[in-house]
Amino acid sequence: MKNIIGSFFFLFLLSGCAPQPLFYWGDYSETLYDYKKSPDEKTLDAHMKSLQDIFDQSAKLNKRVPPGACAEYGYLLIKEGKDQDGLMYLDKEQALYPESAVFIQRIKDEMQRGKK
């Protein structure tokens, strides 16, 4: 009996020491799945709102924006014709994650080729 109580106490202590996630993902997975499953205006809007929620909540919760979130949002804005806003988010992705520079540059180059 003493071992059982000791085990529960030990597990209780360990559960309080669990690492907290570095990123806030919100409902990203669900809205991305819905958008990929049925790509239409409604699911795209829901997914973009989910990305905006990630940006807002990450700041409030003092967590980092997940890798790729700014790049994805910027790319979606560019596809909608909002080039300046999209470029701003691409630059933000590169500032947060410098290792994304090659990928971000490819998106920018593709955007420039599309304008010609």
C-alpha cells in the first residue's frame, strides 16, 4: 500500500514538471485538413482565420509563432492578389526563422516570374 501511494505521489510531482509547448498551434490542423479535403472559399477563410488566431494568441501567450505559419499566410495572401501584405509575412517568416531564407526567396522569385 505504501508503494502505491508513493507511486501516485511521484507521478503527481512529475506531471507538474511537464515541459510546456514552445508554439501555439490553435486549430491549425483541423482547418488545414478541412481546406485540403474541400478547397473552397469557406474553408480557405476558416484556415486563414486560424492562422491569424495563431499570430494573435502566440503574442498573448508569449509563445513563438510556429515555423511556416507566416510563410503559409503570406503565400495565401499573394495568391489572393495582396502582394504587399504577403511579402510582409514572408519577410516576417524569414526574420523569425533565418534558415527559411532559401525557401522564402524561391517564393519571391516565383512571384516575380508570374508578374512578367
